[in-house]
Amino acid sequence: MKRGKVSTSWFLAWSFFILMGSLIIYIGYRVTLTESSQNRAQIANEATQTVLVGSERAVGDTRIDGSKIISQLQMKDNSISIKKDQVIRDGIMIVLGKDNSMEKHHELKDFPCPVSGNPLRKSGNYYSVSLGSYLFHAGTDYAVAEGAVIRASQGGKVTFSGLDLMLGQKVTLDCGEGWTVTYGGLDNLRVKVGDTIETQEALAQVGIYPGAEGVSDQPQLHYELWHGNEIQGI
């Protein structure tokens, strides 16, 4: 009986140890499996992040290069568009007769006398009784009815409008390209300094100015034309 009880006890003890050992082994296996899974997940996550970052960099680089390409294409397209517009504008200007290469320059004939009155005196040296000396008369004086409207023979910008001791009321126009015109012996001035005057625009009316030489007892227009530093004959 004792031997049977001992055998049973040993059997139970060994069974307990075997069960506990198996349980310990099973628990260890599960822990190892869990840690391995977590490590694999972390590694997979890191790998995914690496791939995403690399992809973003690649995409970013691609976008930069794409922007450069698009910018270059836009520049070329704009250049072509500008050249096309310039060709169209040049064609329109040529059709309208306004091509810069064919632009007309002022000549003496472009400054005709604004009146048809008889000349009283031309440019030259005249003796001034009031001053007791000779003076150079730079223009031509024309006998014109008092009150006659004087119009610009050529458009330009007003550089002087007012009283001159030698010419009375006068208007001077800068017509460009070195051409300057002065109208003297005027009254009722209609323009002021800084005005831009068109051809045939009214400047003033003829009056009577005292003058320093020649005939001064009748209404007359003093017309004076310069090109650079040279007086031009009328």
C-alpha cells in the first residue's frame, strides 16, 4: 500500500512539474512572439516612413524641376507672344503711314508764313533811332490788319508767352528737332507757357507793338524761325 501511495505521489509531483514547465515554456513563447511582432511592426513602420520621406523628396525635387521647365516654357511663350504683337503693331504702323523708319522730319517748307500780308522788313541789321545803334532783326515783319487771328504754322510746345520789350506781346514755340518759331506784335494771347499747340491752332491776335526799329505805327506780325542757332529765311 505504501509503495502504491509513493508511486502515486511521485506521479502527481512529476505531472505537476511537467505541467508547470510546459506552462512556463508556453508563456515564454507567447512573450517572444509578441515582442517579435511589435519589433516587426516597428521595423515595418520605420521602413514605411523612410519610403514616404524618400517619395516626398523625390516628388519635391520633381516639382521643382517641373516648375523650372514650366517657367522656361512660359518665358519662351511670352517671348514669342511679344514678338508676334510687335510684328502686328509694326504692320499696323506701316499701313497707317506711321512707321518710325519712314517718319517725316521737319523742313523749312513745313513752316510757311501764317499770313499773306506784305513784308515790311526782313531779317538783317537795322538802325534804331531810339537806341542810337544798329540792331539785328531776326525775323520778318508782315503788315496785317489789327485783330487778325494768328495760327501756328507748325505745332509745338509753348516756351514763352508774354511781353517782350522789342517785339511787344509774343509767343515762342519749340517744334522739336531744333526748330523754334516766334510770333511777335500780338495781342489777346490765347496760350501759356507749357501748352502743347497743334498746327493751325489759334495763338493770339495781331496788335500794335512799339518796336525798336523800322515802322512801328501800324499793326504787323513779327515771324521768326530758327533751326538750331541759325535764323531761317522766310
